[in-house]
Amino acid sequence: MEDRVTELAYALDTFYFLISGALVMWMAAGFAMLESGLVRSKSTAEILTKNVALYSIACVMYLIVGYNIMYVDMPGGGFLSQIGLLLPAENSTEDVLASGGDIYYSGLSDFFFQVVFVATAMSIVSGAVAERMRLWAFLIFAVVMTGFIYPVQGSWSWGGGFLAEAGFSDFAGSGIVHMAGAAAALAGVLLLGPRKGKYGPKGEINAIPGANLPLATIGTFILWLGWFGFNGGSELMLSNVTESNAVAKIFVNTNTAAAGGVIAALITARLAFGKADLTMTLNGALAGLVAITAEPLAPSPLLATIIGAIGGIIVVFAIVLLDKLRIDDPVGAISVHGVVGIWGLLAVPISNGDASIGAQLLGIVSIFLWVFIASAIVWLILKVTMGIRLEEEDEALGADHVECGLEAYPEFMAGGKGGDL
Amino acid sequence: MEDRVTELAYALDTFYFLISGALVMWMAAGFAMLESGLVRSKSTAEILTKNVALYSIACVMYLIVGYNIMYVDMPGGGFLSQIGLLLPAENSTEDVLASGGDIYYSGLSDFFFQVVFVATAMSIVSGAVAERMRLWAFLIFAVVMTGFIYPVQGSWSWGGGFLAEAGFSDFAGSGIVHMAGAAAALAGVLLLGPRKGKYGPKGEINAIPGANLPLATIGTFILWLGWFGFNGGSELMLSNVTESNAVAKIFVNTNTAAAGGVIAALITARLAFGKADLTMTLNGALAGLVAITAEPLAPSPLLATIIGAIGGIIVVFAIVLLDKLRIDDPVGAISVHGVVGIWGLLAVPISNGDASIGAQLLGIVSIFLWVFIASAIVWLILKVTMGIRLEEEDEALGADHVECGLEAYPEFMAGGKGGDL
Amino acid sequence: MEDRVTELAYALDTFYFLISGALVMWMAAGFAMLESGLVRSKSTAEILTKNVALYSIACVMYLIVGYNIMYVDMPGGGFLSQIGLLLPAENSTEDVLASGGDIYYSGLSDFFFQVVFVATAMSIVSGAVAERMRLWAFLIFAVVMTGFIYPVQGSWSWGGGFLAEAGFSDFAGSGIVHMAGAAAALAGVLLLGPRKGKYGPKGEINAIPGANLPLATIGTFILWLGWFGFNGGSELMLSNVTESNAVAKIFVNTNTAAAGGVIAALITARLAFGKADLTMTLNGALAGLVAITAEPLAPSPLLATIIGAIGGIIVVFAIVLLDKLRIDDPVGAISVHGVVGIWGLLAVPISNGDASIGAQLLGIVSIFLWVFIASAIVWLILKVTMGIRLEEEDEALGADHVECGLEAYPEFMAGGKGGDL
């Protein structure tokens, strides 16, 4: 009887992990839609290709090497011992029953959950370098980022490494996933330079409006939904009263932080620009989500709303500031995931007594420097060898033309040549 | 051992509630896509902004006041006692185990499920007033509706108030959510008047086609999917044979009612207009879903199909009728959620022997009058103070221009000015 | 105590079935978006209508007759005995407890899961015959296919018929669902002929680009997400260590097979055409998913990746080959679901020792011949009686105009007449 109950709990926790992972996988669609809505139509097919491909590369690279690097110090881990096996052997029923509850979910469900996180980090890069980077250079970067750069820093915290020991607290990855993605993006953007026409010779900043805002909106809603899995699944257990209460609180806090981010960004943009700027509102939702990701469990729902709202205010000013610095980020990814990711990490000690500002700063600096420097080296090698930037005329024609050989909306443009044959 | 089983059941029911709530949250994306697909491109960014913002406002207002108003008479409830706490204290493991199964899910999971329902009711309003209402007047209305008007009537049924005592039966909210939303919308629409050009001086009714029907379609599919959580979660329990059978039946009935609505609306439109009208077909799906929401458990699947199909027929005629009455509802929300919501409530006694036509009528009249009158007062105050309608030239230019300062599709229109800089 | 545990396991398995079913239902949205993105704008509203309607028809027809045909030989089954009942009577708590675990999920949850599979098979047909078939002929075909042709062959394997006895192994339906859909599509396409202008008189093959590639991309992501339910739910049980490990492995393998398909198709298209073809990349994802569907449990994740990758390579060449044969399939459905479905079935014996090439071939031939011939007869009857092909001038104007009387994007086209009234 007791064994059946143990097995049932194992099944429930595994199912909860799998559903959470499926929701995070869905975030890949969210990034694809968000980014394709915020670029121009002439770069849309390329950014879609990039998003589908980077997700796939992340899944395969993490399977082959990344997971083993990240969890090298975990029980049953170890890179060399795993290289032939690829993944930890699955738990046998005997081991589960003998473990007295220590083994409480499928090892493969853990892998599934982790692998979609890697893809999330990589998706963040995609938007920032949009419309001017060579596709294949980007994809090669994705191989290194998801197979090596991300897992190495991931092992420092979630793999039980030095940041975990130092008390760095990042519940679901404001830093490990979001700021890491933004750091890699920043390195790429600095080496790549802004899109042609974005900044004028006399210091003008030209708005380059996204081609399809309903896409950006559904992308944001997809990310919002997926974040319930991202944060909710990071509790890692569900099967008793305490744990399921925790997961419920994370759902509530995640939702209300996003809501706070929306309201704050909407009002901030209204005050700053005089209009209800939709793209800022969407970035406000994402900022609220990123901000609460470092600690979605400890705050009360009201505090979570405020943490999200502050994220929503920060993101508006961060986007404006980056433009002043002539750092061209077409979708605002560095502001949303990087700047607000740092805010989320710094906000952890407000509600979580086990966290300290010192440890948070150590984590921020460590992760940022590692990802930024490692990424910069890879981008630089790519720049020197194959080139990372499109030719000027190709950029003018659009990435779709040169990279994909097709148009995203062949019939909708003035010069569209599709339609009736 | 018994305690572990009790805890496991609690975890499963909480998880079921959270997944159901996430599906209902996803309906916010459905409404955003449906509505943005059915308006003109010049009002698209504004309606997207409205949808993201109203969801966020609903979540925060219901957190701060709404939930406490609605469940004032519930155990542990009471408005004044809660105002500092915002939400019921979470159940301790001791209380759960001592309750003998009476406490079987997390209080915060209940809040999460309830809060997404409020947002659904508010989403309904958004579509009906599209393309001509001032954004900020709408958002202020959303504050009052989600924080006060909706919860007050919600307390009458689900909070254990007089409608519950009178035997009013509304399983998942054909009336409490859908008709309530439609009543608020109707009050707004009547005070607002039709869009310019919708009705000609000689009684002509001009069709104003939606700009992006794939968006409307994905919106409908999202709503369909989300409705499994909306109705399925309203069973409130899953963890034994009887309850999980009930949830399964609700899934089947919800799905087949929507299917019946589609087929009936498609054929009705074919007979009435000679064409397979896509927008009517989509409204047929939603009508089927609204119709079954008042009682998705008692009917056999075949009866559920018929109830949905009748909803699908009704919605076609309701949309035509409202146009004849010169009530301009760009997305058909009042017909789908209001008229068919009433049908759903009246259909309950067919399969549910505990329901009576008298109690159903009492509920319909009470909810409608309260929401309609309270909403009309708020709309009126907004009209007198800040104005609820766009200036004539702003409406001609489009809500996006004046309210959001950007375009939803800057490159796709004849006069588009985006693209190559 | 033991009874409570049995009930809890029943509830968990039922919930797992319902969530899996909801994910498969969501695939209907995926097909609708994929297909509407890959056709021209003038056929978009019609293909959306078709997709919403076929899903609904499938649900109702399978309810009324299909389920009973397919599971005629199952315990409690039998067509004649069921006709009044429509569905098996639900399990009572007593029967569940008395069954010793043999009855472990709700009968209606099984129906829900099965019904969405039928709709998937039918969705496959829709894309292949796009842009030139009469809507109502298609819908009548859908009635016969979902109520009769599909369930008959489904009964051979999943209903315990001769293919099950012969050892034919098709875990989640590479053949029973995907190749079956493709066989029906092929019969329709051959009788229908290619779209006007697709193939020139001198053997030219003209590309007819899809109008909206972001739609096609979100459609692919939706299908990818839904496939976790499609394959994961086909394990049919979750509630112990062995079963939940199996479901986890299926999630991992399904995901990584799709990733392998993407990478392989992307590289294959790059080598073959010199560009990173987005539509081929999307078809690569779907090919990976179809390929792994016949056996998502037995292979290691690395082998699953390879099986998916081979699917991704096959699909590129299959699409090219079909075009050379002048078989016009606007969305590549026959290649993705038919050709790669066969690959998936033939790959089963690689990892599953219980499968044999002989039995797999028997299944492929039996299912293909039955569905192809039965479909061809129905298409032929439709062709002779009401006609299956649009008039030439209607096809030139677009299916939307003649069938739906509206446009999918009235404002975006050069000759758009929407917008300001």
C-alpha cells in the first residue's frame, strides 16, 4: 500500500514536471511571435527560421553535452561517465521505493524541463541581433551557447557549484536564464552595430516600427502562459500540501507581477510619451515576469505586483537609455531580460531572508562576465572568420531575401509579387 | 499513510485547479486575437492594448478588493477582516489533515482560478465598444467592473448569496460571467452609439469587415481550448472516481457543444446568406461554448451537441437582429455572450432536475439588471466627466493613431510608411 | 485506504488523458494556422472555415457512429448495442474498485482523447486539397471519413482487429492517423488536379508562395506542443513509476525527434536550394514528429533524434518529387504525413524488438489501400454528383469569394476595399 502511494506521488510529480516543461517549450513559440511581430516584414521569415532552428539546436546540444556539463556534480552525474549514455539512467521502481521519497520524479522529466530552459535563454539573443546578422553565424553561436556557455554558468548555481555555495538565490532564472541570454545578446549587438538607418548622423534616433503587432501581442500572451510552467515547475515538487501550496502561490505571484508590469509600463509610457504605447505595454508584461522569476515564492501577491510594476517602469527607461547609447535592440530584449533580470535578482532579499545583496551581486557579476566575455570571444571568432553582419545591400533588401529566399508576406507589400499567377 | 494519501489528493486537486486556471488565463489571449481580427486595422493596436491592460487591471483589482467582496460570506471570508490580508491565509498541513477532506485544495489556487474568470467577463466588454471608445475611459470602467460590479453579483451565486439560496443554477457562468459581461457591454454600446458609417441615413446597414480573419480564428481556437479549463475546472474537484468522471464528461460536453454550434451556425448562415460565413462560424463555436457553460455536466453528449447547436442558430439571428436595432457590436459579443448566455441558463432545467425555470429567470433578471444599471451609471459618469467617445476625426483616423501613437500593421496598408528607412 | 488510493490513481490517469486530449484538440488550431499561412490570401478564409468545420464534423460523427465502429470488439463495445447509448456507460466507483486496477480511467476521457485523433487525420486532408476544392464537397467527405473510413481501419489496430493480431506496431498513429489522412488526401488530389498555374505547359513548376509565414510558423509550434499530448497520451497510463517514466521518455523523444527534423531539413534545403527555406524547416519539424509517432518509447533520445532527422531529409525530397510528378499539395501534407509516416512505421523494428518489418508492411499496405480506395470512391461520387472542383473563374477569384463571401485580409491587398468607410 505504502509503495503504491509512493509510486503515485512519483507519477504526479513527474506529470507536473512534464506539463511545466511543455509550457516552457511553448515559450519558444512566444519568442518567435514576439520577435517576428517587432521586426520589419523584410526580416520576418529569417527571424522565424532562426527561432525554430535555435530551439532545435538547443534541444540537441543540451542532450549531447550541455546537460552533463551543467549537472556534473549532481548525484549520478559526471561528464566523462555520461558521454556514452547521454542522460542519466532512468530510476527503477526498486530504487524509487528504496529511496524513501528522495527520488520523486523521472530523470527524463527533469531533462525535459531543463532543456526547454536552455532554449529560452537562446531565444533572448535572437531578437536583439535581428535584421542584420547572418543566419548561419547566429546558428553556430547557438551551438556554442546552448552546448557550453549556458551550461557552465548553470552548473555554478543549479548544478551545485560555487554560486550555490555562496548563497546566490535565483529561483527560476532571472539571472541564470534571462540575464545570461541578455549578456550574450549584448556582446553580439556591440560587435554587430545598429541596423542601417536606426541612428542618424546628427544623433537622431529613428523609430523602426514592428510590422505586425498582433503577432507581438500573442507572443507576449504565450510567454505569459508559458511562464506558469517556467516558475511553477521550478518548485520541482508538488505532491504534498506544502509543496502544492507553494506552486499555487508561484502561479498567483507570476500572474500578478506580469499584471503589475503591464499597468506600470502603460502609465509610464503615457506620462513619458503621451500615448498608450502597445510595445511598451507588452514589454511591461515581460518585465514583470522577468522581475518575479528570481523569487516567485516568498513575496506576498501584493509585493509581487509591486516588484513586477517596478520592472515595468525600469523597462521603459532602459529601452530609452539603450537607444541613447546607440545600442540597437529591435525587440528590447536586453532591457527586458538583462536590466530587469538584474532588478529581479536584487529584489530577492526583500522577501527572502536567506538571500543577501552580496551574494546576489556576486551572482550577477559572475554570470554576466562569464557569458558576456565567452560570447564576445565566440562572436569575434565568427566575425573574423565567416562574418556576422549581412552585406549592406542584403540588409537593405532584407534578411529574408538573402538568407531564406522567400518572403514572409509576399502578397501584402506594395511591391508584392505573389497572388494571382 | 492515510495522511500521505490526503496530502496527495490535495496536491492533485490543487494542480487540476492551477492547470484549469492557466487555461482560462489563456482565454485572455483568445479574446485579444478574436477582437483584433474582427476590427479594422486602424483600431487594432488599440484593442490589443485594451485587452492586455484589462486583463492586468482585472487581476490586480480582484486581488485588492474583488475576491473579498465576492466571497464575503464564505468560511474565513469577510470584507473588512480581509482588507489587510488581501487573500485568505493558506491552509496548513495540519488543518488539511484535520479537516477530514473538507479542505482539499490550496486557497491561492482557488483565487487564481477565480481571478481569470473576472478577466473573462471584462474581455467581453472590450470587443463590443471597439473602434470608437476612448481607451482611458474604458480602462477606468474596467477598474470598477472587475473590482466591484462583477464581484457583487458573483457573490449572489458563487459566494453563497440570495441567488444560490433561490436555486439559481449556473455551473460555470453562462450568466455570472458571460451575460454579465454582455450586460456591461450593452450599457456601454447604447451610450456610445454606433461607429461612424456603420448605419446609413436611409436605414442601410454597412458591413465593416474585420481586417485579419486568421487572427479571429486562432482567437476562437484559443477560447475553445481555454474553455476546457473554464468549465472543467468549475467542477472544483477531481480526486476520486465520481469527480474525475464528471470532469471527463464536462470536457466531452464542452467540446461537442462547440462543435454543434459550429455546424449549426455554418448551415444557418449558408441558408440565410448563401455563403459559408467564416465569422458566423466562429461565433457559432463560441455560442455553443457559452450555451453549455451553465450546465456542462448533466446533459448527455448528444444533448450537449443539440444545446450548442441551438446556440449556434440563435447567434446568427441575434447578430442580424442587433444590427436591425442599430446596436453596433463589432465582434458580436452581446449576441454571443448575452443572448446565448440566456439560452444556456434557460436550458439548464432540461437536464438538471434541481433547476427550475423560475429560479433561472430570477437569476437572469437580477444579474442583468444589476450589471446593466451599475454599468450604465459608471459609463454615464465617465461620459459626462472625461468623455467616452473619440473625436470624430480621431475615429476616422483610427483609435491606434490617437490612443497608441503607432500602427498595428505599418507596412501593409496602401499608405503604409514603414519598411525601408 | 486502499480504495482511496485506487480512486486517486484513477483520477490522475483520467486527468492525464484529459490534458493530453486538450493538447491534441489544440492541434486543430495548429493545422488551421499552418494551412492558412501556406495558401494564398484569396483562399485563406475558406481554409479557415474548412478547418473549424472539419474539426466539428469529426467530433460529432465520431460521437454518433465512429467510436462504436472503431471499438466494436472491445469490452463493453458492439455497434448495435451502442447505437442508442452513443458512448460506453461510465465506470461506477464500485466497478473500478472491484476491477483490481483493470479499469483505471474514465471511459469518457478515452472518448475525448480518441475523438481529437480523428480530427487530426481529417485536418491532414484539408491542406492538400486547398485552393481549388468546393467547400461543401469537402465537408461531406469529412462526414464519411470521420464517421466511417477512419474508424474502420482504426478498429484493425487499436480496436483489437487483424492488424493488432498480426503484430502491426503503431504506437500513436504514424500510420493509423497520419498516413491514413495522407492517403485520403492523395485520392482527393489525384481526382482534383493541380491548382491553375501551378504547372506550366512546358513542364515548369511554379512556386506559389504562402501568404503569411508567421501563421505557418505558429501553426507548426502549436502542432509541436500538441504532439506531447498525441504521443504522450498514447501511453494510456501514468500512475506508477514505470508508466510515468515511459511518458517522460515519450516527451523527450517527441521533442528531440522534431528538433532533429528541423536541423536536418534546414541543412538539406540549404544544400539543395542554397537557402534556409523556412517552409522546408517547418515541414522538417512536422516530419520529425510524424516519424517518431509510430514508436516514441523504445528508442534512446539520440536514436529518436536520428529518426526525426531522417524524416526531415525525406520530407524535402518527397516534396520535390511530388512536384515533379505534378501532384499539387499546397502544404506538403502528403509528403509530411504520408511518406514520412511510412518511414516512421518502418523504423519501429530498429528499436522495438516486438515489431517486424513484415507486420509493418502489412499494416502500411492494408491501411493505405483501404483509405485510398474508399476515399477515391467517395471523392468520385462527389465529383460526379455535385462536383469537387471550383469553376475556373471562381478559382481565379479565390475560394474565399465564392465559398465564404468575404476576404481574410480585406485591407491588406492592393485592391483591398475595406478600411475607411
